[in-house]
Amino acid sequence: MRELDVLLQRYLDQRYAHAPQEEQRAFEAVLELQDPQLFAYVVGREQPVDPHIENVIARLSNPQP
């Protein structure tokens, strides 16, 4: 999904390099998710069980400068 690619790329460009290692690992795990699962997380239809992945999803959905 192009929309997900935009969100992921924005996170990568704006946050990944400065994120704590734990958050970087969670982002890498998010990249392994299938698009339908990631979309369900982003739109709030489902919530990740892993709190670190949940944190990354929150940052994808509501980026902060």
C-alpha cells in the first residue's frame, strides 16, 4: 500500500536515526508485518500486543516534529 510506504518512509527519514535502539528494533519488526496487519494497526482496528511495536505505530499514525 502506497499510503503505508509514505508513513514508513517519513518515520525512517525523520526519526529512525535518532530513535533508541529498542525503538529501531521495533520499527524493523513493523517492516516485517504484512500490509493488511500494519494497516489495521495504523487505523486503530487492532492493537499490537508488543508495547514497543505499539509505540512505533503511534509514531507512524501521529508524527511529532
